[in-house]
Amino acid sequence: MDPLTAAGLASSIIAFVDFTSKLYRSASGATTENLELEHLATTIRQLAEETRSTKEDEILESLSSQCISVSNELIALLNSVKVKSDQRGWASIHQALKSVWKQSDVDNLQQRLNRIQAQLYNRLVTHQQREIDYKLDRLIEENERLDVNRTQELQVLRDEITSALHEISEDVQQESQKTRAWSALYTGSQKGKAYSTEQLLLTSLLFRLIDHRYRAIPKEHAKTFAWVFAQDTKSDQVLPPVNLVDWLRYDNGLYWISGKPGSGKSTFMKFLAGHEQTKKLLKKWSGGNKLVMASFYFWSAARTPLQKSQTGLLRSILYQILRQCPEFIRVAFPDQWSQSISGVTDLVETPFTSQELLEAFNNVTTALATHKIRFCFFIDGLDDRPWNEFEASFGKSNPWKLYVHDLTREDIRIYVEDRLGEHERFRELQASDDDCPDFVNSIVDAARGVFLWVFLVVNSLVDGLTNADTISSLQERLQEFPRSLN
């Protein structure tokens, strides 16, 4: 059995034992006390039945069997008291025991309860504490692996449980202090079980290669894409207006980033989603609200369907949202949450359907609409094909858009000059051949905004430089290179 679950059961049993013992010594027998005892007895019987069925802890299994026996006797007693009470309310447990059982029976039950309590103390102090520490360590490690925003809560949980176990092990005599310690242990075990369930649900959203496409996208070349955040460009080049900064800072809705195949859209999206200036601008947009960012990079060439499907998109986006807002995991997946808490299903072995993921996404967005949280999603690769539908929906009448290939001429020049300039042969040609600047311009012109084409051309030109090509030979290489990636 999970050690936190075992601790929770032990705490419940101790509460049951303590409360029952108090009622034996009490002459008041208030109706509310009778009701509470009946509730405790029923709860303990249910918990004990579950524990006994696990067959994983012989001591707790034995204690559970004893608890079931005591609980059944008490419930039967309470039912008999109900029948005898007529209109005057229940008799006190104290009086009921006198009327139904002999004093020896009462003493025997009290001894059984005391024995259960003593064994539980011993079990927790000598065995469970190390197991609980181990479980908490695993929770913290898994929290780090999943990158969940629960670090502070888990540390507080560790402190609370450690303090409660310390008080229990000290065998304090003060009744109120002992009760608080057991109550804190029970509360802590419930929190731990909830955090563990959160981690299980997050793990079930993950899939192999979830960030493979992101990691495969090349990082931008140094000093490129600076134009996106530039408020006042001093370049002589006439460029289309770039209003992405205004959109990030002020607007809602969609911003469409398009471009020719190979123009560097994915690299630009990766640059934008991870840039500190993007986060800074979005924080202005979100005001005092919490900002949640998430991204997904479709990959049509992927072998794994989840890298190029709606299901993969939803799993990835939900995972990123919920690891930042774990308190909404139970809201996103209410049915799976209750099933996992009760131990009915193994979530990791039960993949989510597309319908379940859509419902979860709707649950999250609906719930968070009433909270101070704002979202920004970066979705790459939806429009890899130049379909008219994309242009009609996002392009023609949409002011919030940019075409990457229209804006990267200077980026391509920087890349070409840097890559070729790394080669000693090209530096020699720059010093001796006046055609070098024109040669660079011809590469930039021929690229027409397609970065991938430039990458392939420059690799070929570097080979030529290694072979001691002249500028004219390099120009021949450039002319012979196909003008289309097709």
C-alpha cells in the first residue's frame, strides 16, 4: 500500500478509537455524537475493507480486520439504540452499552480499541516514517521531472508531515496535541494523494517525443530576427510594417505568421516563443493576471502520429497549461480524477481519447475564465501547405500578420557574410577581389527570403572555398544551383 494512504488510514482509525473511547467515558450521549460515531464507524469499515483487500501490509491488514469487527458491532449497537429511542432521540452510547452489553463486554471492546491504537503507534513510528519520507522524496523528484508548479506546496507538505510524525513518535500525553498531530497526518496524507494523482494525470498527457520537433528546429543565427522587436528601423530597405509588438502588448485574438517553405517560420516561432522580450510584452498585456504560455510545433514528416495530429496538440497544450496551473487538473479531468483517487483505474495505461481531451480543454478554459489567468499559445506548422483557406481566414483582411520571407533579407545577408567569412579563403578573396560584395548580394537576391535554400547554397560554396575556388568559380556554382527547393 502507498505509505501516505496507509498513514491516512491509520489516522482515521486513531480518530475512531479516540472518539469511541471518549464516548464510553461520557454520560452526555448527545445525538450529534452518536451520529458522528456512526459516520466514523462506517467510514473506518469501508477503509478497512479496502486495506484488507490489498494484501500488501500484514500489520495493517490485521488491524483492518479488527476494525471491521469493532465497527460492525458498534453499528449494530447504534441501530438498536435508534429502534429503542422512539420520539425522544437516541440514548447515549454510555447508557446503551449498559442496557445492551455486560460490563465485561464493554471492557473487552475498550481493550481491543486500546490494542489497535498501540499497534498503530508502533507501526507508524517503527515502519511507516521511513516509507513516508521515501514517498515524499519520490513526489518531489517527479514534480521536478514534470516541471510542475508545486515545489513550494510539496515542501510545506513535507514539513507538516514530518512535524506530525515527530509529535506522534514523542508519545505526547496532552490529548489536544495528540489529536492535532493525528489530524495533521491525515490531512497531509490526503494532500499527498492528491499531488500524486496530479502527477499521474500529467504523466498520462505526456508522450514520447513530445518536444522532439521543438528540439529539432535550428536556433536562429546570431543577430537575426532583431527586426521583430525594433520600433524604429534605420535600414534603407523598405520593409512591410511589423506590428507584432503592438499585438503582443495590447491585442487579443490571432496573429498569423506565414512564409514560403524554407523561409524559417519554425525557427522564427521558436525564437519568438522563447524570447524574454516576448514574455515582457505579454506581461504588459496580461496586467496583474497570471500569464500562461504554451507552444506546439506540428511536424508533417514525423513518424509519430501525435506529432502531427489534433490529439497530440491537445495533449501537449494541456500538459503545459496544467503543469503551470496544477490546481485545475481535477477540473480538467473530473472523472479520471475521482477514479484515480479511489484507485479504480491506472491512468498511465489508459490513453485519453480526442473527445476527452477536447472536454478537458473546454473545462479548463471555462473554469479559468473566472480566474485571473491569461493564455498565449504559439502553434507552428498548421499552414505548411499554401492553401487558400489559410489566406482567406488569416491573411487578406487581417491586420495582425506577417510574411517571414518579406522581412529576412538582412538576416540572410548577415548569415551569408558570417558563414563565408569564417573561411580563410573567402577573407583572402575579400581583400583581393572587388567582386566579393556583389557576389554576396547575388546570393541574397537569389534566395528570395528562403533561408533553407541559402543554407544549402552556402554549404556548397564553403566546399568550393576549401577547393581554392575563385569568385568566378563560386559564381558558377551559384548559377548552377537549383533555384527551387522542389
